[in-house]
Amino acid sequence: MSLKGKTVALTGGAAGIGAAVRETLLTWGAEVVVLDRTDPQDERVKFIAVDLSDPDSIENAIAQLPTELDGLANVAGVPGTQSPELVMRVNYLGLRALTEHVIDRIRSGGAVVNVASIAGASWMLHLEKLAELVTIEDYDTALKWSVANAPARGADAYEFSKEAVLYYTKWRSHSAWQKGVRMNAVCPGATATGILEDFKESMAPGAIDWSEQLLGRHGKPEDVAPIVVFLLDSVSGFINGADIPVDGGLVAGLTVGAISQG
């Protein structure tokens, strides 16, 4: 597998899973454009400052991107300790706005990979609401809908934002395919990054510790990054509209009853 000569835009590439994706992309030979609020201080990449909660900032960042790309990795996100509106702005609305502006720049054979979460695993229980949101193309209208309809608690809004990312990925993947671009999602479980403590605070008491005890460890950014990059590479060229959990088998075990929540 090789991305030599390919140009990939990466959101959230300064820290956590995004930083691991950045390193993996560089290892595989890609030219990387990092979009983040924080400069990664990495002379090997091009950095564009962006605040994904701000449509004007997104438009300004888009104007600085190359006119042609081979991939987009949407890794940036905020946890449920933030306000529900900010969670929706960054995790879904900003992700979608950036993607829709950039996708026509992606060359045929390229791909978009959205990092969601196993927290969005119940998306199929909310199909009607998600379908209503995803069909709203205008940012301001979608934001008003989110304020009125998304959960009012940060942790619940986080789950809903990731459900929306999964639904959007599947919904958009077919039309993207018609233009030679694939779209897939990666769903990490609890991962040892700088915001792990935020998840411990926002989620059910003991839930994060429970998964660590059950699996023997938390995930690492280096567990997730190769899957993101694999989906950007042409070797995965017939995978489209998929969501791949990277969680040590936690969701699989819970789904079939092999793991009990006790």
C-alpha cells in the first residue's frame, strides 16, 4: 500500500487520533494538509487554521486548500463535555460543510473517511430524525434544526452527532461513488487521547473504566490511524458506505450477547 504522490486533507491532525493519522499518512508517502485550530508544528505538512464550529472559518480554510485532492480524513471532534450546540457544530455540521465544499476537488479514485464513534452505534434506532437532518443542506437551517431537535445534554448530543455522521456517510456514499469517490466511516471505542478524561466525565459513571477492564486496555491512536489510511488507499477501492468499529470487539460482543453490561 502506498499513497506516494497523493494529497490528503486532514482535520484534527494536531493531536490524538488525528496526529496518528498524520504520521501514518506521511509514512505511506502522502502529502498532507492539516486543518486544525492548533498548528501541529510539523514542517512536513501544510497547515491551515480552521474552527469547524464557524462557517466563515471553514470557507476561509477551503479557499486555501489545493484545487485537487486525493482524499479527505475528517478526524476533528469535540467531546460531550462541551455544549450540545458546539458538539453538533463541530462533529456533524462543520464536518459536513467542509466535506460538501471539498468533495468535488477529490480526484476519481479518491476517498473521504469520517471518524465517528461506537457511541453512534444506535443510529438505526433514529432513522426518521437522522433522515430529516441529513436532507437539510443549508448550514444555518441545519443548525436551527439541531438546536430544536438534538438532545439537550452534552453526552447525548455527542452520541447523536456521531449517529448523524454515520447516517450522512452512508447516505452520501452512493452519490459520491457515481463520481469515483468513496466515503466510509471509522468508529473508535474508548481511546487513550487527551480528551479521554472528558469522556469519563460526560458518559455514564464507570463506563469508560468498565470497557478498559473488559478489554484489558483502551484503544490507542495508533490502533485507529492505519484503518483510516487503509480506507483512503486504493487497495480498499470497493469498500464504500461502510462503518468499521475499532473497539477490540466491544460492540460486536454486546450486540450478540457475548458481553454482558452486567
